Amino acid sequence: MPFVRFTESGRSYKPKVSIRVNGTIGFNAGAIRKWKLDGFAFIVLFYDKESRTIGIKPVKTADEEGSHKLNFGKGKKSAWVSCRKFFDFFDIAVQDTKRFDGQFDEKEKMMIVQL
């Protein structure tokens, strides 16, 4: 098998999701790249109280009920969504910023964060 040259640049290729004290959910460059988040403008949030799991479904338009604007940093190397009301509504205490390995549910077409 021939060698393949690695030419990509960037800080990380492993997808990570951050839950931040300020009520935002952040995505690193690895998450943007792997899940093609730069092709979406909004997300819809879900919560399973029993398993303490957040579902984050990327969508292209604001037509989806409950959609939140997906914001991108310079060069689309980071992304975040403001969702303080989501955390307040479900009484999810965010006392420290925490990073989670990103998981993607192919069946539901959403990112999963197990709190």
C-alpha cells in the first residue's frame, strides 16, 4: 500500500463539543470538519432528561421550530450557539466549562452530548 502524504493543517481533527458557563455550546475545528457544520446556519436542540443527553441537530434554515443561529469564528475554525434559555428551561446547571468528545447519531442526524 502506498504512503499518503498528510498535508492538512489545523489544531485538532478530533471533534469536540464544549458546554460553556456563559450558556453557549461550542464546536472545534474537528467537529466543523467531520460533521460539515459550515454547510449549516442553524441548529435545533433536544434534551433527554432521563439519560442527561443533549441532541444538537444542524439545519440549513430558520424555518425549523426552535432553531438557534450557528455562529462561526474567523475562517470557520470554531463555531458556537447561544442557548442560555435551553439550559435554564431544562434546569441544566453549567458551573464550569466542559469539553466532550463529539459523537454523531447517524440515524437521528444529530450530535450527541452525554452530560
